Amino acid sequence: MSLTGDRLRRWWRLLVPRRDSVARPSDRVQAVLLLVAVAIGLVALPVSAAVGSELYARQMQVSAEQHAQRSPVIAVLLADSVAATPGGRVDLPGGSVAADATWQTPDGSTHTGRVRSRTGMHRGDEVPIWIDRSGHPADAPLSSGTVLADAVSAGAGLWSVICLVLASGYGLAVAGLNRRRLARWQQEWDAGDAKHTPS
């Protein structure tokens, strides 16, 4: 029989002991706690998946709204993005800089402003950007890949936290049971020594 099968049979004997069983009450309590922890962990799995699914649905709705309110356009740099003139360069995260550029909105109007570009770009280079309905630069809308990654991370993270709490609680309970067992063994040992001590 496999190791897993042996463990399951041993736990079952602890929960439903035979008449000749040597299982202690604390052993049965420990087995019950383990089964409860495993059961809660299994129940938490679909719950966590539901949380991730709900987050995915809400974020996809946000993504759809952002895509409806924003448009991708091409901006043309009006100056080199490497020029370090006073006030003419703003360092941004990821090694990019804010540079002056011009772009045309879907309705045909022309706008000028600052956009994020890679360092080392030159005047006349094209930079893809997103704009809002008023024609101003905006962050890129949430992509389906980002939404999926966030939902999976949320569901898996929630289930991991639940399992960690269950494992910690079970470990603390077993430690308490072990202390009681050791204390009882010590009492029985002391009682045995007292019986064999000459008066």
C-alpha cells in the first residue's frame, strides 16, 4: 500500500478506533484537527477562485470603460529627448523622460504637450501614446493580460494566506497537545518512581 494510503488508514483508525486501539484521546483530537484544516483548505479553494473571478469581471469592466474613453495615437517629438536643458527634461521611472511632442486626435485636431519617451530619441521620432477624450495624454488602459494576472494573483494569494493560517493554527494546536502529553508522561513517570521508592 502507498504511503498516502497508510496515512489515511492510520487517521481513520484514530477517528474511529477499534476496541483494542492504543490511540489516546489527544491523538484523536489531533486527527480531527488535521481533517478539519484539510476540509477548510479544500472549501477555501473554490471560494478563492470565486474571489479571483469576481475581481477579473470587475477589472475587465474597468478595462472596457478605459478603452472606450481613450484612444491610441502617434506623437511626434518636437525636440531630442536627450537634451538636458534647464527645465526641459524630466526623468521618469523606467529610464524614460518627458519630452515635448505634437499629435493629432481622431477628430483631426492637433495638440502639443509633454509625453513619455525613451531616452536617446530625437526630434521627429514617433512615440505611441494614449489620449483621453479631451486629447490629453493618459495612461494605457488595462490590458486583458494584466487583468488576468491580477485576478490569478488575488485568488492564489487568498488561498495561500488561508492555508498558512490553517497550518499555523494546526501547528500551535499540536504543540499544545504535545506539551500536555509530555506533562502527563512526566506525571506517570514520577508516580512510577514513587511506587518503587523504598519507604
